[in-house]
Amino acid sequence: CLPFQATNTVLAASPGVLALATQSLEAEIWTFCIERSLSSQIPKVLEQIRQHFSPVGPARFNLVTDPDSNEEYLRVGVSVAGTVNEVADAYDRYVSARIKSTPARIASVIRLSLTIT
């Protein structure tokens, strides 16, 4: 079970820390996470985002279907501060940390989408 209720897709950034807003994941996303055993990975992803980036806006979860493979995945969209080079370096560190801490079958199912502000 995820450590939050299934009602919305918005996560909010609060003093440098991504935290769940009063509402959480939509039922469709909740079901996707449960069916694919992602429950324990969501908090880890959010913590790694906080560790490697400077989030400046709400994070959003969306289910996306890859047009090439037709596989569904969870996209975590986050607006971050920094230059292109700073964010690229942070992304490299984030990916390295994810590879070390995430089973391969899960790593491809949760994907990060960054917007530089």
C-alpha cells in the first residue's frame, strides 16, 4: 500500500523538500503503482529528486504510454531551478543513484521529466 491516499496527482515543494500535498494520487495512478509493486519506490524517487535537484514547483504524476513500445510508465514531472549545465549534471547524478538503488524492472517504469525554470 502506498503511504498516502489516492485522490490527486499533485505533490508540492515545501522549503526545499518535496512533500505530499493534502491530496494524493488519482485512482488510476494508484492502481498502476499497486499492480507494478511501485509502492516503496515512490518515496525513494521523491527523496532522490530532493537530493539532486532544486524543485521550484509542484511535482506531477502522469501515466504515459510509450508510442514505440506501447508500454505504460509513470512520469514524474518536476520544475527545477538551475542552468542547463547544472540540471544536466544533477540529472546524471540522479540517474546514477537510481541505477544503484532501483531494480531494473522498476527503473524503466518510473521516468523523470524536468522543466528548467
